[in-house]
Amino acid sequence: MRLTLHFGVTPSLFCAEVITGDPANNVTDAIFSKLGAKLHTRRDHPICILKDAIHQYFDSRFGAGVFAQLDDLHPLVSTEQNFDQVLVPPDHVSRSPNDTYYVNAHTVLRCHTSAHQVDTLRSGKRAFLITGDVYRRDAIDATHYPVFHQMEGVRVFAPADWAASGQDGTAFAAAELKSTLEGLARHLFGAETEVRWIDAYFPFTEPSFEMEIFFNGAWMEVLGCGVMQQRILDGALGGNPGEHRAWAFGLGLERLAMVLFGIPDIRLFWTSDERFTRQFKAGTFKPGGAGTKFSSFSKYPPCLKDVSFWMPPGDQFTENNMCEVVRSVAGDLVEEVKLMDKFTSPKTGKTSGCYRIVYRSMERSLTDEEINALQTEVRSRMVSQLSVELR
Ligand code: PHE
């Protein structure tokens, strides 16, 4: 594949380089149109405001520039970078084309910023924060969107760092990780913020944890993290195996920005409607989002359309595939796709599904004609692309 390189900037892409004729390709026009948007680098965008607030915390805790801040790494990566380098097993669900966007069998749109851990370590950095857009095929609702933003943090320790602590390297790294992230939670949500740790599993860390924050009366999962698998670190650093230790975390920015700033729908991050954009200004962040509370502009009425169908035999039909079809027809006019009913006929063995599609614009009222035209197109593409039989 050929990339067009411009000096000093991310290679720009031609559509034909991402939407290839390759049999493994499952990138749609709707997804292609998001590549290169880089919301996390637009100064006054809420995602960038949150990124800056996190950078500021790391600069003040560790000293300015101690953590390198990277936010221009290209979202197109190899399956090696996205999966193998971070020890994602060959049969892990995230490798499935139902979950990940493939350009071809060896190239994907990164599904997490962990795809850059190893290369960044190899480049010599020992503490860094990487922010980028990540891509996942998923369901459609107010908190899920096929593109979102993550920040990856990594810090490497040498034996001298933990010698005085009386702990082994792994225990030291885990404790330092937790105290760093608890400080981050207080920086973002306020000094009184309650945090709890849940044991978790990630292929690339051991031990692994999830951090939850008590906010607005509920526990909310904020990030995944852990002590980097020694095999990954040793492979990336070269030198004496087992000598260093490292921690890593990965944090989703949309979810945090939504609760901090009171943004009710994930599609709003992509709008250019001034009633949204003018409410956010760089440099206004305060703990708990107090400096940056979004006040909703009027909500337009939703329009509900149901579609019932027989699924083709086998596992050809998936909810993610259906959502992709709906999104490629209706774009950001679709708010939710939800399963209403599903049953298998005992006579024929065929499975029937009924899904409700909720159409709603965040910017204007939609007309009946326009919704009907979208729904007709969705139905016809479900037949041609998903091989369903409409009922
Ligand atoms: N990559 C993980 C995810 O996307 C998050 C993570 C990063 C977890 C680093 C542990 C360490 O869910």
C-alpha cells in the first residue's frame, strides 16, 4: 500500500488506499470520512480540552516534559502492531472483522492506542502519553460511536527506582501506577473523588486493573491499566531481560468528557453546530468540569422505525454488521439501534429479529419524507448486504 507523505505531518490518505478492493476490507465511506479529523488536536474541542488537562496533571506531578506527549501517530497500523506486539492471542475476539476495521489482512485501523506501545519504547522514550483516534465496529447508542479517542500512558522504571522501596519491581510499579492514576482522578474530578480498583484481564498487562470513580451517584469505569507484560517490555527495550519494569494505562476520552462536561450524546463531538462548539474554550478546565458545563440546546423529536426480518443461516448476520449498514445510510442521524425481539421458529429453525431504529438529528427537525427514504434504503441494503429476508 502506498501512503502519500508530507514532511512533518501525518501521511494523508486517499480513499482508495483505505477502502480497497481487498476481500478482507470492511472500512466504509462513513468511517473513511472520519480519518484525519483529529478532534483531539483542535484547541477548543472538549476532547482536546480534556487531553490538555491530563497533560497538565502529568507535567505538574512529574515535571514539564518528563512524559513525552504524542498525538500525531497514524491510525493505520499493522495487525502486528495492533495485536501481536502486545500479545493479543490469535483467537481473541478483538481480531475478528466483526469488531475491527481491516484495510487488508495485515492492516487495520487501530482499535486501541496500545498499538503504539512497543514502537514508542523502541524509539527510546521511557515515559509517554499517546493520544489518538481509535476505531471499533460496535452497536449504536448514545455512548457508542465507531470512532473515539484514547490516551495511552506508559512509564518505565529501572532497578534504582524501586531499590529503596523494599518492594520488588512489579509491586513498586503497580503501587506507583495506582497512586499516579488516583491523583489524576482527583485532578479531573475534584479533591474528594472516591476511587476503587477492580481486578481485570488484559493480554498486555499482569497484574491488570480497572479504575472506577464515584461520580454523580454511581461507580463509573474510567480506564484499564496494569504492569506491562515483561515479555513485551524486554522485547521492546533489548538489554537484560527482566531488568526494567513498566506500567501502562489506556483511557477513553469521550466517556470522561461526557460525564465531566455533561454532554448527553457521543455524536455531539462530531457536530460543527455552533450551539455546541462555542460552548467550549481551551484553558477553561476546572476539576469536575465546573469551568466547562455544556447546556443542552433544544432536543428535536425522535422518529422510530422498526424492521423485522429472517436472518440468513449461520452467523452471517451480526448486530455490528447491521449497525454498519444503518450508519452508512443515515450517518449521524441515527441515535440508536436496539433489538426489540428475537426468536427461532421451532418449525423451520429460522431466526427472526426485530430491531428498532431511532432517527434523530441533534441540529434540526427531520421530515417524514427524509426518514422514510432513509428507512427504505436501510431495508434494501439489509437485503443486498446482509442477506436477510424482510418480513
Ligand atoms: N488497550 C486497552 C483497551 O483499549 C486499555 C489498556 C491499555 C489496558 C494499557 C491496560 C494497559 O481497552
